Amino acid sequence: MSIPQSAGGPIESRDDLVRYIADGAKPKAEWRIGTEHEKFVYDLRSHKPLAYDAHPGIRGLLDGMRRFGWEPVLEDGNIIGLTQDSASLSLEPGGQFELSGAALKTVHETCNELNTHQSQVREVCAEIGAGAIGMGFAPTWSMEETHQMPKGRYAIMRRYMPKVGGYGHEMMFRTCTVQVNLDYSSEADMVKKFRVGLALQPIATALFANSPFREGKPNGFLSYRSHIWTDVDNDRAGMLPFVFESGMSFERYVDYALDVPMYFVFRDGRYIDVAGRSFRDFLDGRVGELKAVTPTMSDWADHLTTIFPEARLKRFLEMRGADGGAWRRICGLPALWTGIFYDQVALDAAWDLVKDWSAEERQQLRDSVPHQAFRTPFRRRTVRDLAREVLAISAEGLKRRAQLDSVGTTEEGFLVPLRELVERGYTRAEELLQRYHGEWNRDLTPLFTEYNFL
């Protein structure tokens, strides 16, 4: 989750809110790729999550990263994030460590950024005695063993979440994801990409399914992280059926976002708790705690970061359906969506694939994939069949993009680890379950050595 946004001064009218999102449109030559990557960091000796001030601890990790030129972000005297150029490092509520990458031109560049990040984290973690693992849900530790980070917005969310869903604390403290942010050129381009992104998000969930354990035992799901999102806060999550309705536009999304309950307003270095009140009420002066507070564009930008559908619109589109995972597959997520979204032939082919799916079918996919992943039936096919077709569409799009690295390789190669999963027919989650029931003898201790990607 992001650090406080900076997006401008007082809001004059609703049109300002629409314009803010619409102004994100860019000509194709300026389209960029931004990858966000979360991972669990843990004590190498105990395999428990890191507390903020312990040793090893999160503060020590953040301080150690400063040697690479990262500048600290402070809250109440605590370092709670780092920035460098247009990238940032931040903390999720339970200490999950996130890279929000820079906006880069090619998948080659974004993967190089991820590899540099891995190298930096490896160096610091080796010094403090920590490891890092990519999974969608914390595999062994309990909620009581998970530590709350010293960020004001998370205290507000922690109080509010149990009022609106059953899994809010699970989401906050024990999940990790990989996400990719991509651009649009116009309102029409945004609408098509938003629709394709939402419809195909369950396919990405299946490809990256990697959260089969909870507190040391199988949890009954292949992507428990995805299941958790079905009951976090349905006022701000889900598949957004209205996106597929006639008249979908920047204005329509703004009207939706205006009525999503807020969490907070950030002023003078502190978070004001207004959880449950809508941004529309804030604009209309109907929030008592904010009577003397003028709504600003920065408030609006902050609010947009607290809306959590499967695909999210800000000044770009964010694909949100993937579990955190194995390092060699992380670059597959930006490659997958770049191949579809940044080549018109591929985007049209993807739209042709999903355009006649009903809202009920899209929801059925979204509800079934966390349990069954590739085995999920759809019409007379399976999600494995759909994943194979979607990867082929993306691969052709990446070929046509013809973005080469220094030795002349296209971006298509980043899809290979995903294609391997489809061809073998089972997910990373099922691989881990096989080992759990087999050679690991129902003991997850080996997970922390064999899958520590540092």
C-alpha cells in the first residue's frame, strides 16, 4: 500500500476528479510498465516474521537499503518507506516488504529493476540475518506472531476492517501480491483494457496461484489470497460489473469511487480517521471530523489507493489478481499484461475471447479459481485451456512489440516460466502441496530454505 500521495490543491468541482484520471491518458510512445512486488521477510533462525524494532527487524532492513541511494520517508520519527527517482519501497501492515517500481519502457528494464532489488535486499538481509519468500499468504505464522507496522493508516484500517468483512485482517497482515501498472491512450482504450483486465484476472490468479498453506497446514485453496478478497470489504473490491455496462467512462468510475467509503484524510503528518464515510460526503461538507478541512486532489489520489477491485483504475490501470511467487516467474506478470495491452492486435484478440462472457460467468470464474486454478471448468473448456490461449495472445503481442534487450532477445522469453506451468498442468501451489505431503512429511521447515529467493 502506498505512502501519502501528492497530487495538488483544493478540489473545485467533480470535474477536477474526472480530469485527474483522464489526464493519465498518454500517447502510445509514452506508455510505460510499472511492477509492484511484495514479499515476506523473516528471521532465518526462527522463520518468524520480522518486528519493526527487533533484530533482525524491519527498521534495520530499511536503514540498510539506504546505502543504495534510497531516501527515507518518515512518520512520527519512524522510517516507514524509501524513495529513489520514481520508485519506492514501502511496508504492508504486517511488515511485508514492497518494491513499487519505476515506470519503465520495456519488460527487460522492469525485470532488470527487480533483479537489482533482489541483489540489494539479499545483501542487507544477509547482514541482519533475514530471508525472503514469495507466496500469496504467510505459510506458517499466526496472527498473534505477526507485527503491526508503525503507520497511522494501518491502525485505522485495522479498526475498521472487522466491521465490513471477515478476512480484512488476514488480507492486511498475511498476504502478498505482484501487480503491474499499465497505461491507456484514451477513454475508449481505458474501457477496453479495463474490461479485458477484469475478465482475465482469474486466469492470472490461476497462473500465479501460490498460497495453499495457513499456519503450517493446507488451507483448502490454491490461492487463499484470492479467496480472502471475497470477504474483505465488498464496497471496495470485486469484479465491478458496471465496467462492462454501456456508458462506462472516466466519469462512471469517479461516481463509483465517490461512494466508496473512505479510511482517512492525511493532514499535517497525521491520519484523521473517517472510516466508513464516503468521499462524496467529504466533498459536500457532511463529515463532522472534516468540517474545517478543505478537500484536495491529494486526498482524492490517496482515496483511489484504498479501492481494491481485481483491476483498478487510477491514472493507469493496475492488474491485481496474482499471488506473490517464485522469483523467476515475477517478470512473467508484466510480460503477460504488456503483451496483451500494448499491442492492438493482441488487445482485440483478448477482447474477442471475453466479450460475450456474462457477468455471472465472470463471477463464477473468479469464485472458482482460488479452489481449482487450472482445473476450473468454463463452458466446455478449463482455465488451463484459457491460460494457454491467453499466453499465446500475449506472446504474439510481445513479438510484434519487438522490444529487444542488448543481445537481441524479445520480451516473449519472460512468459516461458508461465508456459511451463500450463504445460505441466499444475500450479506452484500444487507443487508445494505435493512436497508437503511427500518428502517434507507435513513439515514446512524446508520451505524457508529451499524457497528463500535471496
